[in-house]
Amino acid sequence: MPVSDDRERTLSEHESKRFLAEFGIPSGPERAVDSPEAAVDAARELGLPVVVKLCGDTIAHKSERDLVRLNLADEASVRVAAEDLLAARGSEEADARLLVAEMIRGHRELIAGLVRDAQFGPCVMLGLGGVLTEALGDVAFASAPLSEADGRRLIRSLRASHLFTEPFRGEPPVDEKALLRVLTGLGRLAIERPDVRGAELNPLIVRDGVPVAVDALVVLGDGEDEGDVRRPSQRSDASILERFRPLFHPRGIIIAGASTHPGKFGFATLHNLLRFGYEGELFPVNRQGAEILGRSSFRDVSEIPDGCADLVFVCTPTGANVELLRVCAKKGVRAAFVASGGYREAGEAGAKLEDEIVQTADELDMVMAGPNGQGVISTSDSMCAQIVAPFPPAGRISVVSQSGNLVSSFLNYAVESSIGISKAISCGNSAQTELADYLEYFSADPETGVVLAYVEGIADGVRFIEAVRRLTARKPLVLVKGGVAAEGQRAARSHTGALASDERVFDGLCHQLGALRAPSVEAAYEWAATLATQPLPRGRRVVVFTTAGGWGVLAADACAAAGLELLPLPAEVREQIDALVPARWSRNNPIDLAGGETRNTIPEVLDLVCAHPDVDAVIHLGIGIQAAQANVLKSGDFYPEYGLERIVAFHERQDRRYAQAAREASERHGKPVLTATELVHTDRAYGNAGPIGVKQEGRLCYASADRAVRALRALVDYAEFRSSLT
């Protein structure tokens, strides 16, 4: 909630409750009175015990000021409390009244509220309430208005949500419908009453499962913030695809500022386009007309034939670029990637140049990426229009990043894992085309299956919300947020406002919108690669299948920590495995064969576990052990004699079979099977046939069970989000 100013007015608790009742938010019976005698009469009418408070427009945080008297069980106590409270009025509180209310009891307290975030607009908050609200900090936010599905996700995003979704101290679970009415009512309030700057219900005491507002605060302002206006995109998929076609699928590219110097951007871009086999025409422009990489160049864009290029990659000085765009537009260019620096990041003079080039691109109806960007790739066109390495294998993941270096990080992971990329772009300064534009494009792009984003700042939070909402209804979005440590917390008169930090609001929006927020770049890529290659699970029930007991125990612990359900092994699965291996196997989940497997056991167990209807996903551990021994045998002086060549081939063949069996069982039964082993990063001298086999099967091999479990949780979260939309 913003810092209060002269345009804001705080309603008294009594007025606030009456105001909120119009939006379906319940409170207990109460009376506003002016004297101790009237307080006693009100208590008699309401029924003892009661609560007495001092109530006025300027009075907030009553508990902190000792302006509340609880559990008054007789009329004498009510009279004394009323006299004390009236005597405690400050010099500016002469008009304050007494509020006599029913004493509402319950073991659970919530806080709910409305805050107008400067970046993302109106947001509804829910959390643990009472006097320890700020100390506990278990709160979550969602963008208004809220659907019932949004409200359910908001409830379940609390760390202590089980206190409300399950029975507690002999009390029933919170009535979900009643709590949803409170949350959706606050969301409706945010939209219908833009003059409400903020609202708070603290605490909401749960009585017989129903949340009742015991205290309330409403702050009125003078109208609507521009940032609160919802602006859902009106563009069709077809129009979005056509707008961005020249940027990601150009028929020809002009390289403005092409250079003979291998260290220059203009050289690197031309080299990378040629090196990776760009399928369209290339038009290097160099003022001297020099030969570059065996190709002649043009001295000026005006020499290029009309209609042959529709993208210009700009590596020229800032002062020349406005006129460059105008000349390119006359040649049929409809998109520009500006790699040149020296714009807004360079200070006030650069900012003016950036504003000028944006205005020019807008006038020319030209899509402009950057400036100060690293580049753009599109693997279906073999287009590597960027100033650095690498060029990744083709795949279904599309990348957008507000840091060029982070684009390279994601692409490097793609090269290592062979789980490839469809498109990637660095936003640079996002002067004209920003993160939300690319998310909107990837939502429509048929070549994109999963979107991976790195985010530092969001210029238009409301538009970002709409772009993410459109995307995640169709495809997964995995993102990493940078700059968290530098983000602030708002000064405000209410708990809701004080708790509405940038970090909490952003995290809540991700949860509401189904965006998967990863804790690191490495995890983000692994989650995206998992979503790109594994089927979505139908639920949270997991079987851990291992050839070594300790790994299975730790994997089971990781599943519990991630909120996944370690399924008790179905009796029919146990009976089937009994027929395959000696009796020493674990006979439970985790399935540990204890070394009793034969040539075909692991593929058979993978298939029968995946086939069971109660199993939603499998974590497969232990691949590569045989191949690791094969590498030891190959590395010694005894190889290939003494039968070592034959046993090495057998071990390697078996581990490749296991990788194939995991992929086939997953595809046959439509369930995720995630394979993990630390051997993915060891056995460097020869390579390990197990992890290599997983890679050859088009799947990701995780370096630990923990990482596989976290990736599986991302799959589960997105699957549950998609299910909630139907």
C-alpha cells in the first residue's frame, strides 16, 4: 500500500466493515456507541462476553496501542473498559467512538487484504493473521480480480495452508467456499472501486470453519492508478506471428557494420550466420566495401536489391542508426535487432538517442529488438544472428532473457544435454519490444513447446501479467528472477501494505499464473528440458526405483520434502516383482532390487510399474553402474584379454538398454520417468554409456535424485495448474 498522503482517508473499523459487507465479506455483530452507559446497553443486547475498542478514522493498529479490551464477561468490566478507552483518546481523536462487538473465538487467525502495487496493480493478499503476522511472514499475493481457481491456488500457496485445509484442534477445516467469497470479494472491490487504495481484514478468525472479520481497515483515495487498468491483448495469433516473422524467420538479413576484424560484433555476427548455415540471403554492409570471410560486401544499404531482406542486424554507431532504419525500411526491412550499445544504459544523452530510435521504428512499423542486445537465434532456419557462441541443437524450448549472458548460459546447457532450442533472444534495453511481447509471440508460435525466461525488471507489470496468463494457459513458462536482493518493501500504514514486498508480490503472481519460478539458472534449464521431453503426470504419486538402497532412501526423503506422495507399493506390483527377483529385494517403495536383477529385470520392472494405474511418475536411479565398471576394465593393462572385451560390451549394452526402456515405458504409458545418476558428470575419460544412453533417447539425465525430484515437482505444479483451468 502506498505511503498515505493528504488525498487519502482511512475509514473507521466500523465504517470499514459496513463498506466491505457490500462485497460479501462477513464480520460479527457490533454496535458503535459514545458513552460507557451505551456500551453496557450494547453488551447486554449482544450478549456477554464482548470486546470493546476505541474506533475512529485516525485510529489504526489498535492492539499495538492497547486500545482493545477482550473477553469482558460482565457489565462492570464493560463500563470500566469503556471509561479507560475514552480517557485514552489523543488530541486528534476527540471524535473517536466506542465499538462493542461480539467476542469471537477460534484457534486459527488469517489476514486478508487488498494492496495496489505500483508495478502490478491491484493485488489480494492472504496469510496467517493476528499479532504475529509480520513476524511469521507467511503471506501470498494474487492479481485482482480473482477467479475461484485463483483463490484456491492462493490458499494452497501458504506454507501453513494445512492449518486451514485440514481439521485443527478439534475444529473443522476452513469452509473453502466462505474463504473464497472473502478473496473474490476483495478482488471485485479492487476493480469496482478504484478509489479504494487498500483494505485489510486482520484478523479473520475462523469460527466453526467460517472466517469472520474481527478487525477491518479501508483506505480511500481519489481515483484509479493508470497501472491498475487491465489491457489484455487484442491481437490474434496470426497477427502476432506475422508481426514477428521477420525477426525470427527472415528471408534475408542485412548485417549493418560488418567488419573484417574478428573481434568486432559485425564480424562475429556474419561469421556465426555463415558457420551454422543460415538458409536465407545475407547482405553484409561495410563502408569500405571490404571482402569479409570470402564474401563481397555492400558499401551502403541503398545498394541492396529491394525486397530481398526483411531483418537488419545493427552493429553501427548510435548516431547513424536512425537514418539506417529509414533506409532499410525503404528496402523492405520489417525488423531490426540493434546490438549497438551507448543508449539508455550510457546515461541521459544515450536515453535521448534511444527514445529517438524507438520513435523511428514505430513510425516505420518496424519491430525493433534491443538496443544493447546480444542477438537472436532460430534453429528451424539455422539462424545464429548473435555476437557470441553457442548455437544450440534444435528443440522445443524458446528462450527470452533480459541478460545476454544468461541466454548463453541456457544455450550452453542445451548443447551439453542435447535437449534443444527453438528460438532465443536477448531483450537488451527492451526499448520498443519488451519481455511481454516475446512471451505473447512464443504463446502463438507453433515451434515453441516450453518458454524459458530470465527476468530482472518489468516495465509494465499489468501487461506482463496478461502475457503470462495467455502463455501458461497453453504452454509451460519457467523463469528465473534476478535482482531480488535489491528490491524494496513499501512503507504503509497497514500490515498488508508493509508485507507487500516486490519479492512476495512477484512470487504470488507466478503461483497464480502457473509460471514456474526456478531458484537458479541450472534448475530453470533442467525444469524446461523436463517439460519439453516428459509427459505431464496425472497426480503426485511417485515410485522410486533403484538398484542401490541408499539412493532410494534419499530420493524418498526428497519426494516428501517436495510435497510429492511416495506411493505404498501396490500388492499386484509386489507380486509381479517377487516372481522376477530373489526375496531379498525391498518389497516396498522405494523399489530396491538389492542386486537380484538379471539381464531383463530392469526393463520389465520399469514397464510394470509405469503400467499400474495408481502410479503417476517414476524416479529411476542407478543407471551407469555397469558402464562405470566397464570403463575401469577398459582403462587397465588387462583389456581386452581375459574376456574383458566381451563383458565391457555387455555392461555398456545393458545400460543403454535401461535408458531406452525408461523412455519407452514413459511414452507407452504416458507417465514421466526421470533418470538420475551422479555418473552424468563423472567417467569423463571414456564417457558413461548410461547417461549417454539417456541423452541419445532425447531425455535429460539428472546429476542427483534431488534435482530429478525438483524437476518432477515442476511437472506436477504445471499439470495441476492446467487442470485447474478446465
